[in-house]
Amino acid sequence: MFPKIWQILKESPEIYQATDRFIEAGDWLVLQLTGQEKRSSCNAGYKAIWDKKEGYPSTDFFAALNPKLKNIVKEKLSPDIYPIGSKAGGLISKMARLTGLKEGTPVAVGIIDAHSAVPATTVTQPGKMVLIMGTSTCHMLLSKEQKLIPGIPGVVEDGILPGYFGYEAGQAAVGDIFDWFISNCIPASYEREAEKLCINIYRFLEEKASK
């Protein structure tokens, strides 16, 4: 979050000044559903360098980036962070009508898409890794201990499940690279052969790779 805020301040200071709140999309959706601004430990920890014990970085840290960012948390964010699994509020009437759900239906605080896959795949204890592949890949682990591991900056207490440190690593581009490869590096003969077989190029390459 903060690199983007810093960019806005640098390139469009008038937008920065006019902005009341900078908020992650998941937290914004919860705000729309409940009328409550309740930011989650997942979004804050992995996207905004928040720590359960220390909170956000100090005002001196932000001032060193740009003096105008010194009080960014107090002025344009919120120091109040809620753990994964906690209730943000109930569905407001407007959203109840929009969704077809009952007004007051409990809404939990937000969680990042890949991170929600860990409990969704029934991994709720340490000892198993969940790999999620899409445009990027995320490798997820749970632990009762916090350890600083070179190359793994994504370690957040209550980041994936309450009571655990959630470790996140992976590759920033995977599906994007596959897409680039398909668009730029496939010979025309492969395209013609796939068309002749009435299959798409992805399946064609998968079948060739399996031989």
C-alpha cells in the first residue's frame, strides 16, 4: 500500500491532499457491506507492513520517505486492526437488498484471496504447505513461531488464521510469464497443429510436455 501512496503523493499531490482515506480493496468492500471501517490483520500485515505487537512503522520511518507522510497512519489510514475471523459488522439494508441476503447477516473482516485458500483446503495446523498458482504463485505455511528467514518477508501474526504466524513466499510472475510465452514464443506450426486437432494451444503444449 505505502509505495502506491508515496507515488500518489509524488506524482499527484493534489489527489493525496484531497484523499480522506487510503484503504485496501478487501477492507473497502467490508466497509461498503457493513458501514464499518474495520481493517484486517491480513491486509495490514501483508500489504502495509503492520505488525501485531509494533503496529505500523514509526512516524520517523515515514518522515524519512517524505516529511508529508509522517502522520499518514493517523491522518489517512487507521491504527485499529482486527484479526482474521473476527466480525466486522452486520450487512446493512442497502447491501441486503443488493445481495438478497438478510439484513444483519454477519460479515467477517477481509482476507486476501490466496490466503483464504489455506483454511479452504483444510490446512489449519503447521506442517503442510499450500501452493496457489495464478498470475503469481503463493507458498503458504502456518507456524506457532516467528522466525526471520532470508527471502521470506511475508510473516504476519494472525495473517492467515488467528493464533498462528502465516508465512508467505512465492514468485511474483508465473501465469503472466506463461501467457507472455504463449503470445510471443510459440511457432506458427504449433498453432496450426493445435487447430487441426481442435484443441487450444495450452492443451496442445501440455500434451507435448507430458510425452
